[in-house]
Amino acid sequence: MAANSREKLYTTSKGYGFTPALQRTRKPFQARNILTLGALLTFVGGVYSYSIMAVKQDDFSDVPLPNTVAGVTSVVDDKK
């Protein structure tokens, strides 16, 4: 009887949760997975920060802007 109930424990689906067998299987990898998550978040945060800092350094003051574009009027031009 005990063997039959143990078999049901691992084969019967109870929804979206983890079975005890799956929890025991994943346990040895938990620390490594957390370290990997930390490394990936650090890398993504670093790339994002570098990109934002690089864009902030751009100076477009020497680029001439046209006064008007053909076919486009602005609200400021209409009030004059």
C-alpha cells in the first residue's frame, strides 16, 4: 500500500506547483542559479548604464537645424 501511494505522489498532477521530487532535483542547483541570475542582472545593468552615459555625452550643438520643413507648420509659427 505504501509503494502505491508513493507512486501516486510523483505521477499525479496537482496543478502548476512543483512536485516534491522536482523540488529535490532542483535543490543542488539553487545556489548556482542565483549566482547566474546575479551575473546576468549585473551585465545587463552595466550595458544599460554605459549606454545611457554614452548618450548623455553627445553634444549636438554644432549640428545646424532647419528653420522649417516643407509642408510642416508648428504651433509657434501659427501664432505669429
